[in-house]
Amino acid sequence: MSNLSTLMQRGTEFLGCDTAIMCGAMSWVSERHLVSAISNAGGFGVIACGAMTPELLDNEIAATKAMTQKPFGVNLITMHPQLFDLIAICDKHKVSHIVLAGGLPPKGSLEAIKATGAKVVCFAPALTLAKKFIRSGVDALVIEGMEAGGHIGPVATSVLAQEILPEVADQIPVFVAGGIGRGDLMASYLRMGASGVQMGTIFACATESIAHENFKKAFFRANARDAVASVQIDPRLPVIPVRALKNKGTEEFTAKQREVANLLDEGKVDMMEAQLQIEHYWAGALRRAVVDGDVENGSIMAGQSVGMVTKEQPVADIIAQIMKEGEAALS
Ligand SMILES: Cc1cc2nc3c(=O)[nH]c(=O)nc-3n(C[C@H](O)[C@H](O)[C@H](O)COP(=O)(O)O)c2cc1C
């Protein structure tokens, strides 16, 4: 067994695949084609449920199963109003791993997932939360830094890894995410105790990804500095920052925040509804870019590793390259 396989062993045993490389769920992008391609290439694909209805998720899981015999996961957003119905759909298909994203899991949700027999993976944005999740019986953690694409926390991956891995990596598998573009960096997180990594940006424009060619071209052209975090304009309306390529849509988000802040002022919506409206805005904006190819007004969510994405490549080649770089770094 190579050095890299040894360092990945805990992760591969947990995920049930050949390499401990997860492709993080990306709304509209991580559907049957990309997810099955990742799992068929020895990685771990995760369906992005996003704002899907239970019926849509039902179809997507069935369609993915028809394209791969390998294990894959489903990413559910904790804020989804039908979270428990979505968990029931995962149970129907005996999905092996459920990744919960978007904030603290609501009461009873962890228990509901565990009752299906699935392993539950949560995002830990700080050491205290990592410890809390371990006490609650979560099976694995993802620690994701602010270099990542999509919704982000405030801390860099390198800092999270130093703070969290030495404290908890002996208790539970931890997957590091955010800004990873090459196998040498993956190898160094594995050496620090990580069980594997999660990447999104590097896979978003793979040959098997159904993202619109305009979306892919925007990725190929972009540099790290083009992937910027959204800004919060109203201190009362705490919006989770989103990292995306700078475009007109970035400014439209400012207008959207003003609109929702006004509704809050007028008492027309409560904070929960205000935050849901913001999330619906992002889901719609990302759809415009990924599905319709409107890269002017849509949201081209991308991490800072976007500068390393320069051409369309099959998923198997991307994974092979990362593994080769990882092996070389360790030998
Ligand atoms: C286009 C895009 C959409 C994303 N959508 C989601 C999502 O729906 N749910 C989620 O948990 N993470 C989402 N993410 C985050 C990824 O799952 C992954 O954790 C992240 O991309 C890893 O960091 P990296 O982009 O630096 O590789 C998204 C990322 C991107 C680039």
C-alpha cells in the first residue's frame, strides 16, 4: 500500500470508496452525471439537494443509482422546510451518507438520519462546534475555510486545520475543504490527521458536469482574485457570505439585501423568512448561471482555486492528477 493510501485509509473505509476525495455538493451542478462520474472514478460524489422538493430528490437519487454501483451521498440544507421528508426519501433509497449543510441541524434531525442507518456528516466551522457535534453522535466532520466557493465561514482553511485537526482527528474522520487545488496540499492535510478532503471548484467544470458552457468558460478565464466574497450591507440582516466570480449579479445582491431589509423594517417578514428569501435568491441566481448560462446576472459561485481550473477534463483525469501529486509529495 502506498503512503497516500495508508493516510487515506480511514477516509476510504468511512466513505466506502477508493480515494478519500469527496466532491462537495454544488447546487445545480452536483446532479446525477457529475455525482456518478465522481463515484465511478473512485471518489465520493454527493448530490446537492438544495431547494429540491422531495419528489425531485427521489428522482435524482434513483437516476444516480442507475448510473453507478458505487456509494454516494446526499447533501441536505438544514433550513429546507421539508427537511424531514427529504430524510425519509434518503431512507427509502437507503442512502449511505447524508451531509447536513447550512447551519445547526434542527432538533431531531440528527436522530432521524441515524435512524435510517445512514452516516451523518456535518460542517464544523469552529472547534467548539466540532466538539459539540462529536458529542451529538455525528459520524464525520467537514471543516471548510473561506477560500471555498459558495457559502463560506470567516476563517481560512489553514487556520481551521491547525485548530481543529490536532484536537479531534483521533476521535472522528475529518475532511478538509476550501481552496484545495492540488494533491500536495491534500497530502499535507492528511499528514496533519485529516481523513480526506472535499473539493468543489476543481470539479465544477469537469467534462461530465452539466454546467452551461458559459459558466465553464467563466471559470477557465478567472483568477483567484476574481472569486470574491459577498458583502453584508445591513448589520441587522446577517447574511452568510457567498464566494462567487465578480459580475453584475454581485451588485444585484446588494439591491436584494436592501429589499429584504426594508421588508424586515416594515415588519412584513421575520428574520427566518428574511434569511430564506436571501437563500432563495442565491439558488435562483446560481441556476441562472449554471443552467441558463447567464454569467452576467447569475451567480458564478467559485472558490479561490478557480485560477487552477483552466480546461475541461474528465473527472477520472482530475482525480488521477490529484493522486499523482499527492503520491509525489509524500515520496
Ligand atoms: C458552484 C458551487 C455550489 C455549491 N453549492 C453547495 C451546496 O449546495 N451545498 C453545500 O453544502 N456546499 C456547496 N458548495 C460548497 C462545496 O460543496 C465545497 O464544499 C466547496 O466547493 C469546497 O471548496 P473549494 O470550492 O475551494 O474546492 C458549493 C460550491 C460551489 C463552487
